[in-house]
Amino acid sequence: MTAHTVIIIIFTLLDLLCIIAFIFVERKNPASTIAWALVLIFVPFLGFAAYLMFGSGFHVNKKRRYALKRISDTLYKKVISRYIGNSCGYEELEAIPSTRLIRYLQNEGGHYLTNDNAARIFTSGLEMFAFMKEDIRRAKKHVHLLYYIIRNDTLGRELVALLTKKAQEGVEVRVMYDSLGSMLSVGRMFKPLIAAGGDVVAFSPLLFTVSSHLRLNYRNHRKITVVDGQVGYVGGMNVGDEYCGRHKRLYPWRDTHLRLTGTSVSFLQERFLFDWISVTEQEPEEPDFERFFTSPLRRGNLAVQIASSGPDTETSSIKYGLLELLYAAKQNVYIQTPYFTPDDSFIDALRIASCAGVDIRLMIPGIADHLIVGAATNSYAWQLMESGVKVYRSKGFLHAKTMVIAGTTQTIGTTHIRHRSFPHHLGAHAFSSFCTPH
């Protein structure tokens, strides 16, 4: 038996193992199963490599890691809830009226309704980062940042320089970035911050080993900033010049971000700490949490629930929260998303709502940043137009992930309406209403 024959036999067996795994272990949807099976059968060598890179995979380390992360999140949630409870400002389940979305988010993921918040919505990166940097300048205790992308460009260097200054002043600075999203831009930019005493970690480092495997799935797409536990930011903007309108081809760049004060900030803080602990594998003593949760700045009556989900949660709270908004809509639904390749559940929900007389308006980018994804987005949009959905294009590139229902309920966050984003990307959304439900 020649070496060439042995190699073919080995790859054939590996392909069969992949097919068996995603049929009986992962239980992918039928369309995905058939697609990957065809790739593995007809392109066995490249197909196996593609499956390891892009497929969900039957990677034991990944499953074990996120199972351990869920256990860790649950454990620390019980500890942290006492500090959030002491700060008040959120509703217990018994006090909440029969609002389906509110009850779902709380029952499914423990995402409490907070009712004492104030918010500022930003659609300009220049304005948002100006506010954020001013909040950081005023920090007295700690600054926490978690971003999918932190670029080594003008904005990134300005932000790191400011964080370095705060660390030199004795402020606790913690920065987490996704190793894939930032792999071409981070470089040595954090060295001054680390030298000043700041802590910087990469989420899911890209190491060329069998145990870590280079993957494009399971990335942390959350964009969270928390200053002194009293001011929080969440939304679609990463740290990069393009978010400030400095990308020539994709100009104007349009995004949406949220600045929050109130008890909802404690839940952004909680989310950051969960991810930080899982990456650093630290086991801080219980008293260490107390300094991160202080009395919130109560400046409004905006009702907010911070929801997070992804491969580190049992179910996709964000996806089902968005679907519940669609099912509950009576008048209109306005949606913005940069990538629109939804699964059947979203397609059905949008078609049903539109055919039932709900005014559905979908805004997608006028200029695509990825040719193939842009073509797929256009294809799905054309399908929905046949059901009465109105589709609009922005002037440049649209990166906002928002949904507004009848002008009263909205969500701003980090998750694209893509069939891959909900199960593969760690996301965070703020679901809010300007009418506190009492």
C-alpha cells in the first residue's frame, strides 16, 4: 500500500467522522448538514480543512471550555447578584406585569429589568468616543473595556494613551480584545498600558496548535465599556478610525451606540467580569467584587434589560428576544443590520408580520464591506420585498444592529441578523422602553 493510498484512506475516515459528528453529536439543521456532507464527500482534502476552520466542529476542547464558562458564569452570578441587589433599581419577577419579552429575558437568562436608567444614543463615532474619553478622564476607581476590534490606528492609540495615563494615576484598567478581530492591528500598542500597571488580555488566542485550532467561529463580538461601575457603553461601535468616518471606500460609516447610567450599568459590569474571569481563569475572593458595584447614577425612568448570549449560554436569548419583538409588533418594525442572512425562523416571522399588516422596514448597507456577504444580504432582502417588507439602503456602510417597535421598544447591540452570528458569536444587547412598566 503506497503512502498516497494511506493518506486518501485517512482523510476519507476523517471526513466520515466529521459527517457522523455533525449528524449525531452537533445535530445541525438539515440544510447545513447536507451542504457540509457534499463538501466533505466531493472535496475531501479541502473540505476537511474548511470544516475545521469554518464549521461548528465537534471540538471537545471548545465544548468543554464553554461548558466550564457557563458553570463559572452561574457561580459568579449568584455572588454578584447580591451586590447588584443592594444597589436596587431593578424589578423582581413578581413585580413585572405580563409583558412577554420582559418575562422571557428574565426567565431564560436571568436578565433583570432595570427601571432607573438614562440613555444617550449616538450615531456618530466621533461624538460617542468624545463622550467616552471624557468619562474615562473622570474615572476614579476602574475602567473596563471589552471590544471585538481595537485597531492600532489614530483612535486606538489615543484611547490606549488615555488609559495608560489613568493607570499611572492609580485607576484599575482592564482591557479585553478578541484575538481574531484585532489580530492585524494590536501589535505592540498595549505595551505602555501594561507597563503602567494596566491589565490586557486576548479572548480565545489564535495559537497554531491542535488544542486551540485556528477557527473563525466562537468570537467575542461584545462591545462594552464600564467606568467606575456608574457609566456604561454598549452597541455596535468597535475601536477603529472607520467608526469615526475615516474609511474612504465605506464612507459615510453609520453605526449606533448607547451610553447608559442607572442600574443597567451593573449588568454590563457583570457581563464584563464573567468574560474576564473566564479568560484569565482567575478565582478572586468574593469581597473582590464589591468595589465594582456602587450605587448607580439614577437619572431617568428608562426601562432596560441587558441581554447576552452566544456559545457561552444554553440558549440564544438575543435571537429569541428579537423574534418576540417581531411576533408582538402591531404597527411597525424598523430594523438596521449590516449583514442580513437570517434563518427560517426570522424569515417566517418577518413575512407573517408583514402579511398581517405590520409596517416592516429593513435598512441594509448601500456599500458592502464584503462582496459575498453583501450579495447574500441583497438576495434575502429581495425575497422579503415580495412579502411587502420595505427595504432601504444607507448612503455608505451601515454597521448598526438595531430594532425599533412602534417607537416605544428598541434594542441596540452587537449581534448581526445572520444564521451564524447567534450561535457562534458572543453578543450583548440592551432592550429598552421609554415607558417603565408599572
